Amino acid sequence: MADSGGGRPATLTERALYQSRLFFIALQFFTRIPIPGWVGYEPAWLQHASRYYPLVGIVVAAVTGFVYFLSALILPSAIAVLLSTIAGIYLTGAFHEDGFADVCDGFGGGYTRERTLEIMKDSRIGAYGAIGIGLLVLLKCATLAHLQAHAVIAALFVAHPFSRLFSAVLIWRMEYAKDEGKAKPLAQSMTTPEITIAALTTLLPLAAIALGGWIPWLAILAGIAAGALATTWLARYFQRRIGGFTGDCLGAVQQLSEVAIYLGILACMHSATLH
């Protein structure tokens, strides 16, 4: 009998269908992409969909990379990067950017745990959020614009899935800090097998990049290390300030670790050209 409430499907076909549904649920939650009608919906599915968060990142990388590739054929790299970034923001509905802005407002203006959480719940954006997201997008575009065209596309396929994996690590290792919230069903819990699936997913684009020789392995590792450091710092900061994470915190980790990955890749490749 097929799974309808989070239980384990009985047959191989039902298990494959269940996993497909989890992926589409994750895709629907994190992007504007419409999903097939046969997928359906059960609340329990959302609790287990985070395992495919990095796979959604690969989809986002494919779209933004394609937009960059087409734009770079007729436009300067900086403009192509900006158009690619716009496409990514539209595709995800600024979901993660909004979380980052809320974190800037909440942690910038809140001096207690309660006040910080209260500010993050406010849908209005404040000075901290506006300045923070503006500088973040500017840094993202400037960093990518300094990479060669093939390196930009490779960087997108590293940063998008890995930044989402780093967000998933918070779900796996930390407690949700609020009693309610849009992301709470997704952030209920994450098992070790689920985070393993998420981690293995990130190897797919890495294999393609390695076979294509788009960027050196050292640059890839430098980017991943930079993203991991940014995530570790944020996780400790969140734990100290609010005792866990929220959906906005997940968005902030995704955004900041994505930019950190770009910076790590650029720093490594720039350093190599100087020697």
C-alpha cells in the first residue's frame, strides 16, 4: 500500500513514487516552478522533503546558469551575472533573500531573544534588512563578474546545492526556535540517512565539473570550505542569540554560504593567476 501519512511504502515502485513526491514537494516549497497534479500533498511529506533541498539547488543552478550562458553570448559578463541573479530571485520568489533580510533586521535591532523573534516575524523590511540584502546581492554579482564565463557556471553548480545542504545541516543538528512558523513543518526533524541523501546529491554537479575541467578542484574545495565556515559561524551565533534556528535563519545560511562559496572560488583562482 502506498504511503499516505509518512510511513514506509511497501514496494520498490511505491518507494520511488514516494521519493519523487518528496522532491516535487521540496521544489514547490522553495521555487515558483509548478509541479504535476498527480503529486498530491500530505503534511507528513513536507517534514521529509528537506533531503531534496540540494537537488532543488541544482535545478536553480541549471536555470541561472542557462540564463547566464545565453546573456553572456551578447552582453558583458557583469550584465549577464545580474540577469542570472534576477532569474534566480524570480525563480525562488526571493524566498531566501527575504529570510536573510529578516535576520538582518531581527538580529540587528533585537537585543533579547523574544524581541529578535518578534522583529523577524514582521513582514516589513527595516534599515538593517534593506542595507544587508542590498550589499549581499552587490557582493554576489561583483564576485561572479570577476570569474571567467565557464567558471561562473561551475560556481553556480557548486554554490546552489552546497548552500542548501548547509541550511539542511541546521535542521539536522539544531532545534527549531519558534513554536510556529511557515518553515516549521519542514524543520521538524532530519535524520542521518536524510542528511546523507542530501549530501550525496551535491556530488552530482561536482562530478560533472571535474569531468569538464571547468575550475580546479582546489578552487572547489576552497569555496566549500568558505561556505562551511560561514555556516558554522552563523549556527553558533543563532544558538547563542535565540537558542536555535528559524526559517529565516535557514534563508540567511543559504544566502551567506552561497556568497562565501563564490568568494572562496574567486580567491583561490585569483591567487593562482598571481603566481
